[in-house]
Amino acid sequence: MQTDETRRIIVDQTAAADETVYMRYKTLKEVNKAKLTSYLERLVELQQVEEELADDLEVRRKKHAEAMNEAIEALGDAVTCSFCGKKRDEVKHMVSAPSGACICDECVSLCRDIFAGRADGRNE
Ligand SMILES: [Zn+2]
């Protein structure tokens, strides 16, 4: 709802933003001033809504990021090498298969030795 107060504020804001625009505004017919003012008023309303939504979105993004971090942490703890049972933070690298099986860099290295005939496959 447009009041004289909001009208005055909008015109003042416009004048502050650009004096040339304000001078042109002053030359308009009253009916067109009213149209322009209600347009500007709607624009200000939309900007306020936009700011509220941006704030809300920022809060949601932070919440989602926190939830994701917790989930990733939980998953990180659950991931262990399917061969030696070591946790992700106990080895340098861990590769996971689409099936959910995982293998650590140490077991990959042992496999390499086995294939090359340098080890018998028993973990020391
Ligand atoms: Zn392993």
C-alpha cells in the first residue's frame, strides 16, 4: 500500500541515487509521477524480498554444509580397507569400488609385490 511517506522515501532515494533522474522525474505529469512512484515502490518491495531470500538461502546453505560435513565425517570413519581393515585416516590413500569394497595403498603395494612374485600374500 502506497502512502505519502513511502512515496517521499522512494523519491528521496531516487534523487540520492541520480540527480539527473530526479530532475527528469520532476518534469513528469502528476499521473505519470504516481505510476513511476508505484513502480519504484514495487521495485523496493521486491529488493527487500530478494534480500530476505538471500539471507534465508545463506542460512540454509550453512546448515546443509554442516550436515554434509557431519555425514562425510561419519562416512570417513566407516570406510575401512576391505583387505587389511585399516581406517581411512590410518593409510595414505584409499580407493573405493562401486560395490563398496575399498583397498588401501599398502594393500595395493602388497598386491603388486605378490603379482611380481616378491611376496606370498600373507600380511606381516
Ligand atoms: Zn589395506
